[in-house]
Amino acid sequence: MRIGELAKAVGVEVETVRYYQRIGLLSTPEKPYSSFRSYTQADVARLHFVKRAQQLGFSLDEIAELLRLSSANCQDVQALAKNKLHLVRDKVADLNRMAGVLESVLERCAQRKAHEGCPIIETLTERPHGS
């Protein structure tokens, strides 16, 4: 298949395929003289792997590492996944804190009297503790 068909099969843009080739996530097939490069089902599978890994929050550098490791290196893959899980949980905790602050200031907005300042602006203007 040609690059456009590969991109369509995976649901990415042609430029994404080319970028992945430039950074080494996907090899660039040889181009026969006066013909087109030909991609295989293995290329489709590799790009699906990249997309699934991205959906789990892995960066392109981390995906390159996953691709470099084989299934025989399961402990290394597991360590990478554990680290990602730790980062995801930290991010979730941060998002929960942000949601709590936003809920609080929105509640203060609902109870605000006409002559009072905006609780959201006041919260954003406050200096953080320890600064």
C-alpha cells in the first residue's frame, strides 16, 4: 500500500507518517526506481501500536523505548508502565485539586453580592503560600 493508504488505514495524516519515519518510530521502505514506496500490514500494526500507546499517555520518546524493548524485556516494559501510571495518578490528583478550587470559587461567585469583587479574579490574584 502507498503512504496515503497507510495513513488512512490507521487514521493519521500522511505528514504524521513522515514525521514518525524521521524520528525513527517507523522505517522508511525502499523506493524502487520510478515507483512508489510500499507499506505492509506490519507498518499498519506498528502505527496502531503507536496510537494505542499515545492513548495511554506515553510520549513519543517513551513509545520509541517500548518499541526498542522486546516482549522478552517484560520487566523493563513493566518499569516504564509503572512510571507512567505514577505520573498519570499524580496528574489525576492535580486535576482533582484544580476541580476543587474551581468548584469553590464558582460557589463563591453564586453567593457574591453585587458590590463585591469577582472571587475568580481574586483567587487568581492571590499570592501562593510560601512565595
